[in-house]
Amino acid sequence: MEIIGVLDHTTTPVLREGLYALGLTAGQLLTLDLSQMECCDSSGIGGMIAARNHAVAADAAIALSAVPAHTLRVLHVLGLAEILHVPPAPETATGPAPTGPRPTVAGDDDAPVP
């Protein structure tokens, strides 16, 4: 299932309706393709959790693909990356991992930006 544009409080109900219309069966893999997702708020995260719960209820599996970096960071901070089966390394989620020095916070040359 492709997520295109913004996944927020106005579009998450559309995601949920689409999920329930899928008719998942045991052993299937539900993949949420986030390659074209522009932004995701807390409602969108809730929609991803609903997708996971829907898959589990059908004895199916779920995975996220092409997770944008900002969303990937949020999923890791919330501890959801593992249950949503997000690829473990940034290079598998959104392309090659950046190389070189990490940016620093203004005024603190030793503190890397998370």
C-alpha cells in the first residue's frame, strides 16, 4: 500500500478504510511504501500502528519501505521501528547513509545533532 503526500489527522482515516478493505489473509505481507510520504504527524503514526494491528489480527505480517529519514527517527525514538518492521539501517530505508562529519548545534562545536 502506497502512502502519498501527508499522513495526518485528515488522511489517516482514509488509510484505515483502505486497510480494512484489503482482506489480508494468514501469511501475507502488508507493505506500507512511504517513498512518496511528505509528512507524518502523531495521527499518521497511529495509522501505522493500526495497520500493524490489522495485519497481526489477520495472522499476516507488516513492513515499512522507503521510510523518510524524519519518520525513521521518530519511529526509533518511540520504539516502534521493530514492531513495524522498519529496515534496520538507514541505507536500506531511504538510500545511502550520509558520510562525513555530522553537523553540530550552533554555539556548541562538540555536540552532534541527533
